Amino acid sequence: MGVEVILNQFLILAAVLFVMGVYGLLVRRNAVMVLLAVELMLAAVNINLVAMEAFWQTTEALGQILAVFIITVAAAEVGIGLAIILLIFRNRRSANVDELDLMRW
Amino acid sequence: MVNAGLTTIYLAAEEGAIHAGTGGIWSEWAGLMLIGPMLAFLVIVMFGKRMRYQGAEVAIGVMAFNLIWSTVLLVLNMGDEGVLYERSIEIARVGGGLVFELGWMVDGLSIMMYWVVAAVGLAVFVYAHGYMKGEIRVTFFFAALSLFAGSMLVLVGSPNLVQLIIGWEGVGLASYLLIGHYWEDKENSSAAMKAFYTNKVADVGLIIGVIIIGVVLGSFHYWDLAAAAAEHSDLLGPVAVTAAILLFIGAMGKSAQFPFHIWLPDAMAGPTPVSALMHAATMVTAGIYLMARTFPLYQELATAARPWMIAAGTITLFGMGLLALVVDDIKRVLAYSTVSQLGYMMTAVAAGGYTAGLFHLFTHAFFKALLFLGAGSVIHAVHSNNMSDMGGLRHHMPHTYRTFVIGSLALAGIFPLSGFWSKDEILATLGYEGYNLVMWIAVAGAFVTAFYMARAVSLTFFGEYRGHGHPHESPRIMTAPLWALAVPAVIAGLVNIPGLKLPLIGSFTSWLSVRSVSMGDHHAESIDLGLAAAGLAAAVAGLWLGWVAFGPKAAKRRAERDWVEVPGLYPLLRQKYYLDHVALGMVWTIRSPLARAVNWVNDYVIDGVVNMVGALCQGLASLVYRGVDQRGIDGVVHGVSYGASGMGGLLRRIQSGRVQQYAGLLVAGLLLLVVLVLFVL
Amino acid sequence: MELFEIWALSLIVFLPLAGALVALAIPKEREEAVKLWALGVSGVTLILAVIVAARFDFGAAGRFQFEVDLPWIGAIGANYHIGVDGISLPLLVLSALVVVLCVIYSWKHWDEPHNPRGFLVLMLILATGMNGTFVALDLVLFFIFFELVLLPMYFMIGIWGDRTMRKIPGFKKEVETRLYAAIKFFIFTLFGSAFMLLGFLALYFKSGSGGLDPTFDIPELIGRGFLFEGTFAWLVFGAMFLGFAVKVPMWPFHTWLPDAHTAAPTVGSVLLAAILLKLGSYAFIRISIPILPETAREWAPFIAVLSVIGIIYGSLACLAQTDVKRLIAFSSVGHMGFVMLGIATLTEVGINAAIIGMVAHGLITGLLFFLAGSMHHRYHTREMSRLGGNLKLMPVLGGILGFTAMASLGLPGLAGFWGEFMALLGSYQPLPGLSTDFFRTAMVIGAIGTVLTAGYMLWMLQKVNLGEPSSEWAGKKFHDVDRYEMIAWVPLIVLIVAVGVYPKLVLGVTTDAVVGLVETAFSSVLGG
């Protein structure tokens, strides 16, 4: 079993995770769940990056660096996102995304 | 021979070999005459209202100064040595080797014009001081008169064609301001507009003509133009006729030649002193002056243009004279007469009679200004312009009456008044140059001239007074200028009697030419008695006919219809009656079909074309504006913004504000991209 | 004084901008202080401009003087390169002067919603843009200044403009005239500028061929004129033409002008007419012709046709107007037609005509808009059918209007004449290689245009100035020209007469520069 087989398994895992994320993003109505779905997609990307880095073995370890970078950004994003959702919930007693269309034309 | 003369004069002048004095400080500072009235204009506009005589004193003072100065120059020019001086100041180098200059010229022609403007101007200014007493805007009136005098002097003093244009349009502006002096009435402001506008149309010719000459010669200088013409320059040759005709079109506008004359009768809406100074004596002669100044061009290169000029002049001199027979307004009679006399001058200059045309300009300035001022005096007394409101005024206004008759006789060309000599010179020139038909038309014109002047004098000063109130003679400030002008109207002809050379004064011909070299035109050495007799006979016949048809007896007969049937007097009266009939029949023939036809052409054809062009322009303007501009071009502009806004309206529907819908689109787009990358590319 | 040489132009350009920023720090309520400050800043700018003119070496008017050339944006080779020569000097002084006069005029004349601070700040920013355009010798710098004037003018029209509602054909709702005009002005100009920028960029990249560094520097680009040929040059000229022609404006890109002028507040109209319109025609002389002379010869007949159409068309449109300001605006189309006709001849006389025509038009039409604004201020209408007898109601104002109308119709002896006369003079004999018959026809049509010009000006005078006042105004008291108006107008009147009598005031500076420009650009056809 070569490196490629292991790589394929990781990629499949990431793809599955990503699709689950997309599914969640599109169909869940609760904003928290949508946010979680986004996190899922980011996790899929991170898996991809790390797996690819293991495969290519770049000298700068670009994959790992990017993965760490994304984790940081994701953390910040979740922090702000949850804060926004919390405020919306306080104001409207609901966090359903399909009820939020204040930004339409 | 003629060519040799011209070549000599201009080439010799260029080499400084000409036998002429410079006139010393009188020439070197002659520019003061041009600047003086302009400064007077500024001073009167700014401070005139605070002055004791509302600015009139400044205007009159400056004119008196000009008269003294120009008289000195005139006297200097009379000696054996003529005066020839020129000074130009560069006002711009414009590239292409062309230079614009302002300056002044002192030579025979310009001295003559300086003097005429100053002499007639002073008389008119003094007269106007009395005439305008109690009228509105007297200050501005004198300011505009000064502006006119200044512009006219700039025009006639100009050594180049560009400065000529400046003066040319300056007098046009002054004319506009003064014709429209009583601008509260639309009629007057329309007359002012008509004058300015007709001139502006003609000025297109002048400006293009000047441009052609300037570009071709690389100079706007008369001197260079004359030299080029004398040398038959290859540069000027091909465009000479075009340029000459274009300049002539400009001259036609200013000098009211058929068919551009239409503005002049309307210009009588201005106060009478204005009509006297500008629309009779000086401004309208600017066209003649231009033709004389550029004479070498017409004499040498543009001979092909001359038949056209003579045709226009001849139609003007005869046709417009006829019109003077049918109008009731005394100022219009004089206006048509002016047009007709300008026709004489133009015909003469066009036929090659440089001296003849200018001589008539010279004499005409005095007697026509005199006539206008006399008419103004009458109008002042009876408060009407119409001769039907006058009559019998010779008892009430003796000074006006006498001077008016002197002026009329001079205009009619009665020996030995000034008009006789100048008209005779024109006839002689026409005959000498071989334009016999034109010459006989001019003789007929002399007849018509005498006829309408006799009519005007009869209706105004003879018979019974038909107006209202009690007319009085005008104050001395108005009658004094009348007598002052009557003197030159009588004696101005003496300076140019063929074959007679006055001691000290010399002759008019020698004034105009640079010393000892003739301008190349023909000047009779002795009077042609036959021709003079013909002209005089025509004039006397005209006077007689006018007297018979419109004199006091005719009027009386008309008033008391049965008077002719008184027994005893009948046979004598019958004969008179018969003559009256002949006269009346002739009058009727001339008045009714002929003059009316000319009048009709004037009012309907020429004015009609003017009006039609106006209406057409107006229609076209609204068509262009509404149709093309607002709908067409602006429509495209609006269409573009409308399209952008429509597209926006469609696309904004995507902006539902629902985050999941956006995400769905995002994913769909991503999938599309994936499909594209994997399967299509 | 070396220091002055270096700093003079930069001060002229940026002093107003700095002044605007300082003005923002003055409390809004202290109007007098703001006005005095604005007057001081614009006054100092004018004085500097006059000193520059006085120290200008007229013997070397063809050379750029007071030149500053510093690296600015290294990455794209854009430099801070400024300087004046004989062509830009008159326009620079004119621009500085008109701004001062506008400040003085607006002292007591404020359109709603008042707010002098805001208005004066915009005016000072505008001054920076205008002065900058006239001294910029780098395409990037030029573009920035060229566009900088848009914003203040947009706000001037949009905020202080005419509030009447107007129905625009093609649009359902009525809009406020000021909004419509401001947006139209902005978008129209921006549309042209987009193409202009394309042209600049194309020049930049093409100038880099043949192993040279690409450059935005105008004198440098003139030296590399040989690089730009054929279709490339033709297209670049076209792109720049669009940008400049909109600004001039040339027919048929002029429709923003009447709307903007009609809607703009008085001072806005004055600045627009006196200076902003000159930016376009100046750019033709400064950029298009010297950099792309061969292409200019191909385009010249086309430009001449549009100019001549503009002359006739503008005059005809004037005759159909009922609104005084709109009439004056359309007259600008005609007058700028003469300017562009002069440029199209590509001769020394023609380009000189264009410059003196620009200066004269700035003085005369600026004054006309001042007058129209003051009349509107008193009558509260611009409809000519309602006006009449102005000369009786307000003799001084009416007199000045009469004078200015005469100057506008090109009366010889006043400034307006020389531009028209010299444009026609140039058209009689255009640059060798251009069709003489064609340009002579243009000359005749242009001359007929002068007649139409006289027609509508006289007509306007008769309608507005002459006659008895209608019953609407008879018996009412109008206060004639006030002190501030007089101070603002007298310099313009004096200059109109001075330039008219002694055109050397302008041509004395320009001729050498123009001769140099034409000789360099067209040495091939001029033979040597």
C-alpha cells in the first residue's frame, strides 16, 4: 500500500466532509448549524492541505502553514459569527437564516 | 500709362523717394485725433451725468480740437509738397508671418476724411446739443456720438485692413446704439437690429476678403496691397477678383447699395442729428472710402469685378431715387436720396473715377448733413416727420427755409453750387470711361433727384400749414450749424473745377494724390459744356416739374377744386392745368407703376427674402433643437442610461438577501466551473 | 531667486487644496472668517500666478519654465513633472483670476442651501484641479487633475443647483433639474475620461518598445513620436479625442453642457464656462497634437467638420431658446466650435486663435453667466418672454449685459473678435497637406456662423434689455449692481477691452510657443 492509496483515502474523507458541509450550508435553517457546516467545509480543506503536504513534502511546509492559518481564521470567524447570531437571536427571537432578508434590494 | 503711374507712386513711396513732406508733429501726433473721441466716450460714460451739459461739452470740445488739427493737416497738404506719413504699432504677431497693427495714416485721402468727419461732426454735435435738450439719455447720446466719431476716424485713419475692420464694426455698433436711442419702442430697437444685422451679413464678405488678401500677401497693409496690385503680383492675381468682390460686398452693406440698402431708411428711427452725421455724411460713405483705399486692386487686377459694381451702383442711384418720390416722411425722402447719391459715388469709383467718387463724397457730406439738420429743425418745430403735417413753414422758419433750399439746390446739382461740380465730374468720368448708358441713367437720376427735392421743399415750406400748434424757428444753437454747413455746400465745388487751379489751395485731385503723381484716373482738364448743360437741364427740369406738381398753386388747386373754373383766368389756367396734367401724369407714371414696382420689390422680394430666411432659420432652429438635439442625440444619451437602469432592474432580483440562496448560487457556480475544467477544457 | 522657481507652481496648484482643508477646520457658523480665508488663499494664488507671469522669460516662451520633475510613483514611472510655457501661462493666470472673482462675487450671493463653507471648500478644490491640469506635464498627473475637477463641480450642481422638477423624455418620474444635470455632467465626462485613460495607457506601453523605459512624461512622449504610427496611433488619438471632445464640448457630445449650465449655481456656471471647458481644448494642444502629429493630420478634417457643425448648430439652437442661461450655454458650443476649428487647421495662426479664443471665451462667457445669475437673483426667472426693459430697470446691469453681448458676438476691438477672426484666417490656409478647399468651405460656413451669433445675441438683447418693462416688473424697485458684483466684474470688463485692443497681451506669450510646437510637430510637411 503506497503513499498514494493513503492519500486517496484522505482525499475521499475530505470530499465527504466537504459535501456534508455543503449540504448543511444549503439546507439547515438554523444559523448556528449553517456556521457549523461552514466549519465542516473548512475542516475538509484543512485535511486536504495536510494530506497534500504529506504527499509533496515541500521544504517550506506550505500545507501545514496554510492549515494553521485557516484554523486561526476559522476561530476568529466563528467568534464573530456566533456573536452576530447571538445578537440577531436577541433581537428577533429566532436564528433562522431564511427569515433574514434585510439585505435584499 | 495708368499702370506706370500707379507703379511709380507706390514703389517710389516705398523707397522714400516720393516728393512729399511728412507734416511734422501734426502727422506724428495725428493719432490724437483717433484717440480723442474714444477717450471722450469713456469720460462721458463715466462722468457725463455729473457734468453741467451732461457730457456734451466734452464731445464738442474734442470735435473742435479735431477740426483744428485736421484743418492744419488740410492746409499742409495743400502746398506744393503733399503730406505722407504713416505710423503703426504692432499689437500682435500671430504666427505664419502675419502681424496685426494699429496706427494712423496721414495722406490726402485720410486727411480729407479726417476733415469731413471733424467739420460735419462739429456742426452736428453743436446742433445736437440744442436738438436733444430735454430728451432722455442725453449723456449716453453724446457718448455714443463720440464713440462713432472715434470709430470712424479709426476706420479712415487706418493704414491696414484689420484696423479698418475694427473701425468698421465700431461705427456699426455706434449706429446700432444711436438708431435704437429710443429703445422703449420695439420699432426703434428693431430698426437698430436691422441696421446692425444687415451690415453684419455684408461684413462676412469684408472679413473673408481681408483674410484672403492678408494670407496671400502676408500683410494687411494697404501699401503692400497697392504695390502688389501695381506689380500685378502673381500671388494676388488668381484671387484678386474674388477678394475684390468680397470687399465690395462689405462696402455694399455699409454704403447701402442695392440690395443691402434696406436698413438705411429704417435707420431714420434714430434722432435726426444721428441721421445727419452717420446715415448721410460720414458712416455710410465708409464703403466708398474702402473702394477708394483699395482702388489699385480694382484698377489693376480685379477689373472683372467692375461691371458688377457698376450695375449695383447704377440700380441704386436710379431705383432708390425714385423711391424718394413716394414717401411722406421727410427723413425717408432724404434717406432714399442718400442711398441714391451713394449709388452715384459707387458707380463713379467702380468706373475708375477715383477723384470723381470722392469729390462727390466730399460735397455730399456737407449738403446732405445740412438737409438732414434742416429736416430735424422742421421736425423739432412741428413734432411730426410727415410732410403732410407741414407746409408754409418758410414764414415761420426763415433760417431753416433758406438753408434747406441751398442744400436742396446743391443736391439737385444747380450751377454753381457744390453738387453741380461733383455730379458733373461723375458724368464726365462715366463718359470718358465709355459707360455711356450708365452716364445717361445718371443724368436721368439727376432729374429724379431734382424732382424729389423740389417736392420736399414745396410740401414742407410752401402752401398752407397743415399741422397742429404754432411752429417756431429753432434756437440759434441749431440754426448756426445750418449756416455753417451752408457755406461749404455752396463753395465746396470750387476746389475741383476742371481746368481751374486755385492759388494756394490747389485742386481736390492734387489733395488726394500723392504729390505730382496722379492716381491714374481720368481728370478732365476742361469742362465738357455739353455734358454739363445736359446735367443742368435735367436738374432744372426736375425742379420745375416738382414745383409744378407739388408747388403751392397745385396745392391750392387741389384744395379749392372749382377755382379753375373761374371765368377769365380759365385759358391761362387751362394751359397750366394741361401742364399740371402732364406733370401729374408723369408723376403718376413714375410714382405709381414704376416706383411702386421698385417699392414692391424692395418690400416683398428683398425684404421678403430677408424675412423668409429669418423664418426659415427659426423653423430650422426649432427643428434642430427639438428634433435632433432633444430627441435624437439626447435620446441616445437617455437610451444608454435607460438600458443600464433596465439591466440593473433585472439583475437585482438575484439579490434576495437570503444567505442560503447566495450559497446555492455559489455552489452551482463552483460545480459549473468544475464541470468546465474537467469536461470541456 | 531659485527657491521661488522651484516652489511657485506647486504652491499655485496645492495652496487652494491646503486652504480648503484648513477652511474645513473653521466652524461653519463663522461665515465671514471662511469667506476671508477663501479670498486670502485664492488671492495669494493669483498673486503667485501673476509673479510667475512677470518672471516668465518671454524670450523663451516655447520652453517649459518653473519646471519641477521629481520621481513620484516609481513602479509605473509616473513623475511629478510640472511646468508652464507660453501656451499654458495665459490659461493658468485666467484660472487663478476667475476663482478670486468668483469668491468675491459669492460674498453676498448664495444659492440655497446657503452653507458658504461647503461651497468655498469645493471651489478651492476645483481651483487645485484646474491649475494642476494647466501645469501638469505627466499624463498620470494630468489625468488626476483633469478628473479632480469633476467632483466639486458635481456637488456644486447637485447641491446648490436649480431645484425645479423637470420631466425628462424617456423617464417616467419627474426629477430635480440639479440632480439630472449633475449626474449627466459627471457620467458624460467620465465616459470620455475612460477612453482618454485607455489612450494614455496605450501611449505608455507603446512608448516602452524598442528597448526604452515606458513613460508617462509628456515632453518625453513628444520626443518618441516616431513610435506611434498607423492604426495604433489612429485609435489612440480617437480615444483621447473622445475624452477631450466631451470636455470641450464638441458637437455631438455637448448635450451635458446646456443642462449643467442651466442647473448650476451662478458661480458654478462661471467656472464651468470660463475654465472647465478650456481643459479639453487645451489638452488637444498640449497632448494630442504634439505627441501624435501625423495622426492629427488625418483627424483634422473630421474635427473641422464637427467644429463647423457646432458653430452653426449652437447658434441655431440659441435662437430657439427661451431661457437666458440655456442660450448662453448653447453659445458656448458655437464659440468653442471656433476654438476647435482653429486647432483643426494645425497652423500657427489657428492654434494661436484657439488660445486667444479660449481666453476671450473665458472672460466673456464667464461675465455673461455672472450677469445671467445676477438677473435671476433679482427677477427669479430666466424666461426671456417674461423679461424686458432690463436696461430701464437696472441701467448699469443692462449696460454691462449689452457690452458683454457685443463682446460675445465678436465685435472687433473687444476680446472675442480675435479668436473668431484668426480661426477663419487659419482656415483659409491650413497646414500643407490638408485640403484647402475643404477648410475654405469651413471658413465660409464659420463666417456665416458669426452672422447667426450676432443674430441671437441681438435678439436676446432686444428681448431682455430693450423695450418697456412688462407689467410684472413695472413700478417695482430693483437694486442695481452692488459693490461685490462690481468688484468681480470690472476686472473682466477691463480685460475684455484690453485683450481686444492689444491682443499681444495673450498672443505675445503664446506665439513663440505655438510656432515652436507647430514647427516641431509638422517639420516634415513644412519643409525643414
